[in-house]
Amino acid sequence: MAEVSIRPALRTDSDMAVSALRFARRVHLGQYRKQTGEQFVEHPIAVAQLLADSGYDGALIAAAYLHDVVEKTDVGLDEIRERFGPGVAGLIDCLSEDPEIEGYSDRKRALRSGILASGGDPVIIYAADRVANMRDWLKVAPEDRPACGERLGTTLGERLQLWTEDLEELHDLDPETPFLSEIEADLGALKAAAPTR
């Protein structure tokens, strides 16, 4: 039987965010992060925590909890729209990869391009997601990171390149984008531990 995440809910005034967390816990149940082996829902919770710690609430937190639901589960956008409204559904749509695009880097770059073109809230969630993803990789011992990349269908080198592009393009979009300093610090730590060729 799959374990249930016991991480406490964030303190929030938003009923929508609380409902989104409950929904995310249910639909991600039995899924695990390929980087850390943790329950998958710990990732959207970490993204929501970063946003809440920066003062965001409401629909943005709800969307953070739900940002991988369409990509990783059988739940469609119509159900998200029905449960959480068109605003949250629009954010999730923007934050979901296009499964038709082949190739890890191509898919990730297309996702980033769409998010940056949208601007606003999707960019903020995306930036927090970069931080949470890198922190998952930082939990993995440096010698185990190549195997981690294989499990994800990528390599550490490819991932570092994509994160470097994320940092540059988010900065170019707006130097005041939230979480840029965290992305830069975590990327630096990962690069410092990366094997030299």
C-alpha cells in the first residue's frame, strides 16, 4: 500500500489551495520522485512552500500544488477547470509539457518558451519549480547523479545546460523575477560538484 504524505499543509487562508493540496495528494498517491524516491507529491508541496514563504496565496498556491497533475496523472484540464476554475486551469495548461514533442531538451525548451511568452504567474511558479527541482538533485549524492539523470531520460550535463538557460532567460525577461538568486546559488552548487571532463 502506498504511504500517504504526512507533511503538514501550509498555513493559508485559501480554501482553494487546501482543496488543491488534498486533490494533489490523492491523484499523485503511489507516485515517487525519480531523483529522491520521495513521494511525488512532496515536489508540488515544496514548490507551494517556496511561493507561500514569498507571500503568495490563493490561486497561485493552488496551481503550484496542481502543476504536475495533468502531466503525471490521468486527470485532464477539464476536470481541473471544473474543480478549481478557469484561472487555475489556465495556469496548469501553461505549466504542462506537450507530450507530442520528442526529445527531453526540446520538450523542456518548448515548455519554457510558452511560459515566458505568457508572463505573469506562470513564470513565478516556473521559477519556484526550478528551485525545487534543483534541490531534489542536490539531495542526491554527486556520484549518484548520472544514474538519476538516466532514470529521468536525461543527463546531468543536459540538465545543467537547461537550468543555465532557465536562469539566463528568466533574468532577461525580468531581472526582478522571484527566485533568481536561489536558482543561481543552487545551480552553482550543482555545477561545482559536477565531474569535469
